[in-house]
Amino acid sequence: MTPIRFENISQLREAILDSPLQHYVAVLLSDMPVDFAPGAIERIEQIGADTESPLLYGHYRERLADGTFIRQPVAPYQIGSVTDSFNFGPVVFLNAAITLHVISVLLNHLGNDPMPLDGGWYSLRLRLSTIAGFVHIPEYLYTVDKSDFRKSGERQFDYLKASAEFMQRQHEGTFRLYLELIGARLLEKPERVNVDEGVFPVEASVVIPVRNRVRTIGDAVRSALSQQTDFEFNVIVVDNGSTDGTSEVLASIDDARLHVINPHPSEQLGIGGCWNRAIDSEWCGRFAVQLDSDDVYAGPDTLTRIVEKFHTDRCGMVVGSYRLTDLALNPIGEGIIDHKEWTDRNGRNNALRVNGFGAPRAFYTPIARVCRFPDVSYGEDYAICLRVSREFYVGRIYEAIYLCRRWEGNSDADLSPEAVVAHQIYKDYLRSVEIQARIKLNNVDSASSMPIIGNDLNFFDDELGFGDESFGSDDNDWIDEDDLPF
């Protein structure tokens, strides 16, 4: 089995046709030479024959210059594994017959339009995933030379780089078609909220969960307390068992607006659990506004701008934009992280495709008390943002009102390969749940009724809706046809 490296799916089709007749073909997703483990090809062919899956993939090893190896596990594929950055590893194994048919359909739809920047790979693998489940082989099948030596915290913002903007727009169009296909695309306009209802102790509360951030917690609290507003606000810090002096720093701040909650160690709260304690507390205001314990607001007007957005746009949630800085607040990275993939027209659909919503995040408290945070310490914010955006209007502020400090103390600064996979699995799980909820909301029987066609390859011609400009909807104001690459 000689691996195929392709620049676009048209070239991939020709390479498959020119290859010796075989059930599965190995396809390279990078330029790294691959050394297959003894017996790996036979193992892959056996699993392919047993499952007839459209796509197989598995764990691999990376070889360092000194001859040592790093194991690189990859995550199992779920319904929610829809980000374009999903890591299959450098090699996938495609069912040749199914792949040829899908490529033909996609190329027919593409017509004379230029090939997408990624060569059509994202569209191809999304379409393949609607046929049957991908098979994740939890075995180390091959070795490649390590080429990317950046830490996990340095890689996570790659998709937000200015150089990736046009490809991201193409992927958004591809993803919209996919959501339409599986019945998960939201078309109704989100609900506006009467945020003036109810009585609260203050207009806004800045919520800061913390554990052992003695170097930064003082900066965060002082940034919150220095906000200049014409309304009353407070700061709620949930000190989740700090032992490094954080508690003493909080105790030294003499301001009646600061409230500290100290959960009992037996509660074993994650960051999400700390958020729930804050929004359920007697001190929580009409709006609950996020501030991480190692970050600061960009200026004294951040809180005012967020609250004004809630009232003018009647939002269930408001999300701002931020700059990356070092610990000394010197700018680093790509400038403003504004998540402009979020639009009024398609943002809550596109949010399923990316790994974050932006910062700071703020919630109308009654909605946050119903939607709740999962009691975890990774992805808790993404979970509630997906849930709120399913139903309620999300206001966006595209100017930088928040400074996100990147330093060695960040919880995601240098994750192990196993931790990276665990994070991927959890966010894919959140997307899986949300996709199923949206399918249900759209009155599709269930997520299990997603198109599973077996050998009925005519499904692609009958059900993809190619040539139907409405893509199953009369609300074309919500579709930007020029952005759809397929």
C-alpha cells in the first residue's frame, strides 16, 4: 500500500484510479515520510474488510532527532468531530470505491469554480462521515519524524491567524451545507431577551474563579474594581482551595464590592462548578461577566460596554474580543482575536465548527442559572455558550476589551499529547450533544436518523441538494451563497 499525497481531490481521484485495485488506499495529509509498523497494513486491511468504514485512522509515533519516540494518540471520531483541525494523524485510509463516488459528486457540483484552498479535503471528509462511522484504531500503526516542536499553547490559535481567514470562510460555507444535510442547521432567528426583568442586588457582577494564582489574582481583581460605570457592580471571586497565598492576596483587598466564596474542599469543584456557585449566590447581579484569574480588562470602560450591549441588543449573552499579551501585558501573537466567524446570520451555526467563542463572555444571569455550566475545568465556557446560542441572541463586540495573558502558568500552556486528546474528545462530545439537540429542535426524529446509507451511493445525488439554491430553506437572507465552495 503506497501512500498517496494529493493537492486537491481531483488529483486524489486520479491517483486512486491509477493505483492497483485495492479496498483501501493510504492517503497522506502531510509531507512527512511514513514508516508503517510491521503488520500494520495487514491489520488495517482486516479492519476495513470487517467494517466497510469510509475512513480508518489510528495512533502514531513521532521520532525525535536523538532516535527516541513520542507517542501521539488521536481522538475517536464523533458526530461532533467537525472542526477542520481535527487530528486524524498524518495518514488516513480511505475506502476507495466510496471515496471515488463522493469525489465525483463534489467535483460535479464544483463545476468551473476554483478548487478550495485546502483542496476540498474538509468537504470530502464531512461527506464521508455521513455514510457510516469512521473507525478509530487505538493502536500505534506508523512512525513519522517530528516536525512541529511548538507547545500546545502556541498551536491553539493557528486557525485565527490572518493568513487563514479566507480558508476559514470557505470552511464555513462547507460546514453550513453539512449542517443542512444532517438536519442540524438553525434557521430561525434567535430569541431576543427582556433583560430589564427581575430585581438584582447590582447591575453586573465580574466572576473570577481561581485556584493558586498568587502572581496574577491581584491584577485581575484590581482591573475589575477599577471599572468606571454609572451603575452598581461587584466582583465575585470563587477561591477554590488555593494554598499558594492567593487567599491572602484576596483578604488584603479592602473593598466592599469584593465578595469571596470559599467552597469546601469536599465539593471538588471544577471551574464550571465555581461559576455555578457565583451565579447562584445572593450577590450575583443582572449580568455575570467573565474575567480569568490571570487576565485583565483592556480599559476602565469594558464593563460599561458589555452592559450597554445587553440593553441595546436585548442579548442572552455578550462576547467581546481580546488581545494576547505576555505576563507584563506586552502584545504578542496575531493582534486582536475577534472571532469574526461569528455573524448575526450564521454565527451560532458556525460556532459548532470552531473551538471557542472569544472573551470576555457575559451572561444574562437568569439564563445562565437555567443553562448552567458543566462542572469541569476545560470546555465549561464553550458548553454554556453553545447552549445559550442555540436559543438566544448573542451580542458581539469586535474591539479588544480584554487582555488575555499567555504565560507558563496557563493551564493549557504545555499539555501532554494525552491531555490534548482528552480536551479534543470533550469538546467533540459537547458538539455532539449540541448537534443532536439542534436536530431535535428542527423536528428531525433523532440524531440516529442522520443519513446512514450503507451501500446506497445514490443517496449523494438524491439528498445532498446540489443544484437547489435554497439548500432546503426559503430564508435565503441567512445564506451567503458566494461563500459556499461546494
